[in-house]
Amino acid sequence: MSSVESHPEKNVIRVQLTQNSVLGELNEPERAELERLLIVVDCAKADFLLNQGVVEMEQYFVLDGVLKRVVTNPQGKEMILRFADERDMETSYAAWRLGTPTPYSIVSVTKSRVAKLPLPQWVAFMEAHPAIKASFEYAVMRLMSEIMAHTITLHLLDAPGRVNRFMRKQPALFERLPKKELASYLNLSAETLSRLKQRGKI
């Protein structure tokens, strides 16, 4: 972990931060102010950035790689709610606002790099910059809407329909995700996903 300023790839990281879907509209003084709060973290595959059930939460901006938001029941069964890749972000903002433990984990699917800061610091930054707060809260609502649409899809579409919808909505991710992770997200077995491909259904 290191600050942006002390990171050996700080120039690349600064460019990546300007490309983030939430941070793109920051002006230079605002970006410099936020930069001083950020910590850059490199994650190996399967590293946990956030554990389900905790109350100390952070805000994440994805610089490289893919993260997943996942819920695990007491028996260890997982449900993947969404993936986030470069230019995207991950958060537990709603749980923080409600004063509840985070209802999911955030895990690195691939080797990844994120810029993060504690949620209270991120909220304080947004309170001082209403435009970024509006952009961020809109993004949070859009993510929640996408998760709801995905959950409905699992119930209404058959296996080929689920796969084809994902390919249509997120074609770049389809090629990058380990097939085991994609199958889990679509509530399929890896064998079923492979069989659909072999039969030309996808």
C-alpha cells in the first residue's frame, strides 16, 4: 500500500483516476485534494477488500483488474451480485448510511489494483463538493438497479438467455472473467456453461 504521490506509477494512476466514471468531472484542485486521501492497493486473485458483516467500510476506485460483490450464507454458498472493472467503483455506501454492517464482501477476481479511502473521509469529501456527491449517489442507484435487474433475470430467463444477456450487456467482461466466476454469477455450473458453448447456444 502507498499513497498516490509516493507510488512508482503515480502518473499512470493519476490518468486512471481521471478516467473513473465517478471522478472524471473533478477539476484539478479537487482531484489533488482527493488524491491526498487515497491509498493504492495491489490485490492478488481472491483477496478480500471488504468482508461481509463488518462496520468499518471503505470506498474503492478500480484502477486495474476485476472485483466482485458477493454474498455468502452461513453454509458457505455464494451469490455474486455484480462485477466491477477499470473505471468503475465499489462501495458499501448504503449500509454505511443506514448504520448497518455491510451485507456483502468485495473480492478481487483477478490480479487487481484499487485506490481506496475510508468511507467517512469519502463522505466528508463529497459533502464539500456537492456535484461529485450527486454523481456518486446516481451511480450507487444505478448499481442497485442493475443488481435488481440481474436478480430478476436469474428467475425469468433460461440458461442460454442469461448468458446471452450478459454477453450483450458486458461483452468485454465476458472474455476476461474466469468461466467459474461467470457461471456462478449466472447461477449455472461451469459444466453447463461449457456445454452451452459446445452446442453453439452462446
